Amino acid sequence: MPAKGFLGEVREAVRHFYAVDMRHEVSDANIRGYLRAASQIEDVWQQVDERIAAALAQGAPPWDAYGRMRYALAFIRAARTHQIFVRELLAADAAFDPATVGYLPPVTYDQCNALCHRIEPDLRHAVAALNDPEFTPDIALPLPLGPRVESEEDCPATHLQGVIAATHEVREWAAGLIAQYGMAVAHAGEPVPAEIAAHVVALNTRLAEADSALRFGVDLVGQASRGEASAELHEQAEDSLWNALETYFLLNQAVALPELLRPPVEAFPSRADTAKRHGGARRRRGYRDRRIHPGDLWRIASPAARVQLQGTKFGGDEMAEMCEKMGGVLSAGAQQYLDEVEVAVTNGDAYMAASMANCPFEPLYRARRQIEIAGATIPAGREFHWNFHRGHIETAPRFGRTQDWQECEE
């Protein structure tokens, strides 16, 4: 059986040292595994397009042909967007420094990991919609892009380049789909309903607005790369790029779902809308303290901590000590917090900003708007996490930062 050569082992060790110890990067093995598992996206996408083409060939009006595949089209394009977003982030990082291929900056890893976890649910819904003529989604549309993970400092240039590349590609899908649909409507051979004509105009209007945001963001990134932008302009560049990508993401879903671009009918927010803004619809379940083992705490840790520390002696010792300090019990309050944060992140009301350095190395979040989590009101812009040592939520305008993982608090 052939063995790995000594020189190859040395090169790998040097590359690992350079990427992990000097640049503080993490392995991308899990990310690439998720991408390989999503290989069927192209096949499902092609089936959706073929169904639409067949309906048009049989004489169905374009708005009906697309409407039959509206849910499958929305979900498969969402899955594809998350997949390509991850691929472009990996490609941009690899192109910048081939010596660190296989490793990613923490913010890029965390963003990729968050997006990868969105692929499977979107793909599952697309397959169900494709095969069930009576399919009705069990989640609200439009689907939100993300969650967005932001760096506590300026994003690496490679990360921004990956965002730009992903935005351009998703933009081309949206523009192509809108143009294809518009041409089909124009050549329908029958009167076009007024709401369909208005929808085509709305699609192109939103596309032009997103194009402007994309160009603005790209220009600001160009200034930042030359050292000509302040931290404020750097943040504006990220926001502008993300806003453009969110709009393209929406348009890919809205081509066959005109209602997604319509303004809300209610003059006042419903109780459900209010609940969503303040942390999302609560999971209707009773919470009670439950027994846990040290290994269970890795589910609480941030993605970067799991990659860097799980399986190491330091990580194992710290989790064992933490579990002992918790009395081997995950409290009802902590469980409620974990559930409600998940809902807030899914709704776009909060995002992961960093990882807490102390065991159990849980994610640190920042609220986009005022929300209520586990009975605590968190103002917009505040950072927060659940302190597992003290059993309550902690908030601050901004927590301090460090590059190192630290031992359990006393």
C-alpha cells in the first residue's frame, strides 16, 4: 500500500502551521462536505425549467406555466444561491493565497457554515414542490437570505471579493429569468392581465435598484482596497453589497410569485407580525431542565470553536469542566434562549457577530432591531449571549475581543 511521502507530510505541516497558527484560519473540510452533498441542485433546477418549457409548449399562458412551478422555482433558486455564495467565498480565498487552500478566515468559515445549513431545507422543499401538485410551503415566503455573519473588525478583502462574485452571479440569474419571463409574456398571443404587466414592470424596477446598490458597493470596496476608505465607508460597502444580493435573491423567488413584491395590505401590524419583529413566533413547547454530558456542549459552541477545539485535549477538558460547573444540567432558560435566538436569526432580526472566548465558546449575537429573547429586551445594535456560567443573558454595546480561546471562568 503506498504511503504518504515524508516531504509531503512536511509541506502539509508547514501549510497547517502557516494557516492555523500564523493566520488564525480554520479548516474548510466541513464546508466542502456540505457542498458535495448538494450535488443534486443542478438536476432539480433543470427539471423545474423543463416543466415550465413543456407547459409553454402546450400553449399555457406564461403566467400559468410559471405559476405551476412557483414554489419549486423559488426554493431551488434559493438553494442554488446559498450554494454559489459558499463556492465564491471559497474561490476568492483560494485565489488570494494558494498556500492556505483548505483553510478559511473565521468570518468566512462562519458565513459559509451558516449558508450551508440553509441548502438542505431549501432543496427538500424544492423537491417536494416539484413532485406534489398540491404542495403548500410550511414556511413563509419570501425566504430571507443568510443569515449574515459579520466580522468584529473589517472583513478580509478576500471575503468581500467573494461576496461581489456571488452577487454578480445571482444578479445574472435574476436578470435572465426576468428577461425570459418578460419575453414570454410579451409574445403570449393573448391579452395580458393588468396585474401581470404591472408585475413585469415591478421586477425590472427592483432589478435596476439592486444594480445601483451593487455598483455603489463595488466602488466602495475598490476604495477600501486602496486604503482610501474609513471604517464607516467599509461598513457601508458591505451593507450595499448585501442589500443588492438580498434583492436579487428576492427577485429570483418573485418572478412566479407576484405577491412577494406587493406592499402589505394591513395598515397596522398583526399580532403575528409583532411577534416576528420581537424575536419570532415562539416555539410552543414546555421547557424543563435536562441532563447533559460534556459532549452535548459542542452543540452550543460556535462553528469556529467546534472546528478548532472539538477533539483536542484543551477543548475536551474545558467542556468537561464546564459541564461539571453546570451540574450536568442544561437549564430550561438556556433551552428557551437557544430556540428563540435560532428564530431571531432565521427572521433576520439578529446575526452572529463573533464567538465567546470562554468555554463553552458560544456564539455572540448582535440585534438588528429591538427583540425579546427568553424574556429579555435587547435593543437594536446591542451584542448579546447566554452566560452559561451564570444562567442569564448578557448584553453590551460591544464586548471586548481577543484572538485566543480561554479557560472556563471561575
